[in-house]
Amino acid sequence: MRLLLATFGVGVVSAAFPLVNMEVFITGLGVAVGEPNIWFIALSGGLGQAVGKIPWYEASRRSMDWGYIRKKMEKPKWKRRYDKVRSVSEERPWVGMAMLFSSALVAVPPLAITTVLAGQLRFSRPLFYLAIVVGRTLQFAALLGGVSWLTDR
């Protein structure tokens, strides 16, 4: 149980502060723990990552009201770019969710960037968190499984 709580905690911290690397932590766990606990550990890390992204997502949802951002949006170039991205996300919400899931699963584009973009574009909160939990859980399970396989555990 402590291992799961520690994994959750590191997930929260690493999502809030990207200098803390969750993948390194998960890989170390894979060496230490082995295969039997892969899915529990991966899910704990995925949930921690989703919780850690809450402040970023919520702050970016409100960022469109900040003076600095409003001033940037007054410039035609910025306004045009934002309107284009927003219209695509509204017309085809699955495109944005696919990008977010890809970001959570393989970190392309980086999840920190897509979190801010998702907040600014006001993606559905439940779908946002679901994409992170599922994507990160699968990523962490793959890391744990790969390390377990390589170390013959």
C-alpha cells in the first residue's frame, strides 16, 4: 500500500513540477518490484498524474481572462491562430482528445503543453482527466513491463 501511495504522490508532484521525472521513478520501481504489481502501480501513477495536472488545467481555463493574455489576443495574428485552433476543437472534439491521449501515452506533444491548451480551449474536464489516467497508466504499464522483462523478474 505504501508503494502505491508513494507512486501516486510522485505522480502528483511530477505532473505539477515537470523537473521531477515520473518515468525514471516508474523505471526504478520496475527494477525493484517486478511484474506482479504492474497494473496497480501504473494506475496509481496515472491517477497521480491526473491529479497533479488539475492546477495547470484550471489555471489555463482562467488564463483567457488575464490582462496579459487579453492584450496578446488583441493582436490579429494571435487572435486568428486561437480562433482557428478553437474552431477545430469545437467542430471535431475527438481531434483534441486524440492529441491529448497521444500526449499522455507517448508524450508527443508534451503533456504540460497540451494540458494548458486543453484548459484554454475548455476541453471537457471528465474527458481530459480520463485521457490522462488511461494514457499514463498504459505508458507506465509498458515501462514497468518492459523493465520487468529486461531484468527477467
